[in-house]
Amino acid sequence: MMMMMITWRRHHRLLLSSLLLIEILFTTAAVVANRQLQQQQQAEWSEPTYACSPSNCSPSTNQCIANPNHGQKSTDEHCAACQKGQTYWPCDVDGLCYCWDTSSPKIPPAPSTKLPFNTNTDPCDDILTLEVFEALAPEAQHPYSYRGFCQAVRDYNANHPSEGIFIMGTELQQRHELAAFLGNVLHESDELKAGREYLMCADQKFVGGEMYCKPCDMSGFDWETFTCTGESLASEGRAFNGYCQSNLLPPDGCECDDVYEVSSDGEMAGFVKADKLYFGRGAIQLSWNYNYIKASVALTGHSQTFCQRPDWVATKEEYAWGAGLFYWMENVKNDKTCHQAVLMHNEFGQTLDIINGGLECPSDDHGWHGKAV
């Protein structure tokens, strides 16, 4: 993930916001900490079961297929044998295959924590209330509304019934995960003010019902006016293909190619169509064509939704928030997701590494976090 470039002063303010977030979310949690700890100790971790066994995956309405979110790779053909009673690989590897209800969209499950669901505490109604949300992000702008966040969480959990976000484990664990997620989101989205990556599309024009962006580099970007005062990365006939790994085709990545400015002179010089680019968008900046196609499947059940309209991630609330939920739940690095790092390992630092480790880790004097502190 490529995070927006921000100033050190703003970065420091975001860290302070994260501290405020933790203080607000954990005030109530401290009161019930002992009770929640006992519940956590008593929680039973479910044992892996044979994937798609005939008893739990009826062939009349279901199909056993490979899970693309798993660290190991299998195929639908390999997994089909599990539905016939096979008990060795891949059927004995937890989560490598999954039972797909053929009457519903083909949305693979998120990597599991094996924690029980908590149906007693709603992440919005009981923890992250509107009052708390407004205290954390008083300048939040479209597409980041409180209602949009809550709806995106409900939609994600409805489409991922085997492992949900902010609803696993004890109430204390729910609070841990919400605090860790929102701390990262405040940083990634400039306190919920940026739907699009600044360098790629802060300088923008809306013409004829379409958004156009003027991609810029650091040397040519004016952080006071949020405009590209230097040359566009697509100016003077230059091909621009940022965030496009063109050798990847569906289902591995959205099809993409070089993009050129829509006009060589006049007001539209240097501008390119936003829906041709896969730069950072959303609560946790979704970037690169291979991440857009994965998010598209996870959030819409169709691979081409975001491939054809990537800018929906910056304009539709459910997708702006949903992109962040997807990346938190399903992007795997070093055999774990952010969701698993928080709930299974009590690690906040690992979430930084999973999201943007190439730029921010380790947190030494030369890294962004070191300079901010």
C-alpha cells in the first residue's frame, strides 16, 4: 500500500489523534477489563474441520472451491474432491478450500482467528458511537461519514459470515481492533479528509460527469494549495502507468496500460481520467491493479466492478470504508492479516508493517514514525 505523503507536523498531529482515540475507546473497557479477561481465557478456539465435507457442504446447493486468500495455493479442481469425502490435502488444511453457496456471490472468506463471534456488543451502537466518531475526526469529509462506516461494517460481515470485523472475541478485543483500525485509518486518510491520494489527484477537475486528475511528484506539488505547480507526470506526451503492473490480467489484476494526458494544451493539459488509474483511494489507501481486483471481489462479488470504475472507491461511502475493511481483513503479510495481528498476537506495530511496512518500518530515526516523534 502506498500511503499519501504528508508533512511531519501533520503526521505528529495524527499520532496525537491516535492517542486520543485509544483513551476514548478504552475508558469503558478499563471498567470491565477483569470480566473480559476471564471471558477471553474461557473462550474456546474451534478446531480445524475438514473443508467442504459432505455433511456440511451439500452438493445440491454448494460447491467446494479454492480460497484465494489462503497462504497456500490450491485449485477448484483440487478442492472438489473434499466434497466427496477426501480427508487429505487440500481438505485437511484449514481454510484452503471453502464451501460456496452457488446462489450467492462468490466471495471468499477472510483468514480466520478462530475466535467466537460476539453478538452481544455492536461495534457502532455500543462502542464507536457518533459522538466518539465526531470527536476523533471533527473535520471528516465525504466519503467518510459515520453512517457509511457502520453500513460498510454490516455489509462486510454479511458477506463474510465465517469471520467478521469488530465482532470477534470479547468486548475488550473488539475495542482493541477498533482502536488499531481507526488509528491507521486516521493516518492513511489524513484524518478522514482524503478520499484520493493527494499527489495523484488533489489537483483535479470534474468535467462531463467524469473526474480527471493531474498526477504530480513531490517536487512539483504545492502543499499549501494542494495543486500541481510543476509538470504533470503525464504531460508532453509522456506515458504514465503508476500503480499498474501490466503483466497481470484477471483474475490476478485489473487489466491496465499506459495512460496519456487528455489534452496537450489548455485547461486539461496534463490531466488524465481518474478511472484509468489505480492510485491510492479509500480509508486504508487501496492501490495497484492487483489490490483493486481483490477488493472488488471481496466487496461486490464481481472482479470487474473496481476494474471498470476504480474511482468508486473514492466516491461511494460503502466502498471508501469497505476498501479499508478489506485490506485490514484480507491482505496477508508474513502469514497474517492486520485483523489476526491484533486479535491473535496483540500487536499494533505489525499492522503498520502489513499496511505500509516498506515506507514506515522499522521505526528508527530514519523512518517516518521516528521523525514524527
